[in-house]
Amino acid sequence: QVQLVESGGGLVQPGGSLRLSCVASGFSFSSSGMRWYRQAPGKERELVAAISSVGGKTTYADSMKGRFTISRDNAKNTVYLQMNSLKDEDTGVYYCHARGDGYVYWGQGTQVTVSS
């Protein structure tokens, strides 16, 4: 059974930090490109960051560069998103995404709320 289970969301003040985790099971995590997406209230889902399966190459949406860091631990089947200097506009549901040869999987999402 394929699962992507996100955790680490919550309420944080502007300028604060959160670390999201996504634990994968049921498929070849090490062979999968991993991404984090987010969906803010009333907006479309958008790509936050991506990390490749080979070499761990990372890419970020422009508004996250320098604040967010995506990483992966293939031994733990886990992808992380370290979020620093959080802003009100970072509020939303953050989704873990896996893509491989012939498959795409999504997690259920974890809520991040940035508010004073």
C-alpha cells in the first residue's frame, strides 16, 4: 500500500520556522523525484520545492528561495522541508508528492498557519 504521510505543520508566528516531514512507503522512494506543493486558501496548488532522485538536485519557487530547504534521507524514506523566515502568505496546506517511472503519488497534506 502506497503512503505518503506528512507531519510537522502547525501554527507559527511570522519570522518563525517549521520543519515538515514526509515518510514514504509502498514504492521505491530512492528512485522517486520528490516535491512539496502548497495550496493557500482560495488559490491553486503551487510547487514549493523539488529534489531529484539521483544526485539530490534541488529547485525552488522564486518566493521560497533562500528561506526554504528541501532535503531527503533515502535510508529513512523521508523527505523534509525546512521553512525559515515564514510569512503570512506561506499559510496553506503543504502536500508531499512523489513521481517515478509511471506513477505519481500525493500525500494528504499538513496545515501550516503563519499568524501573529
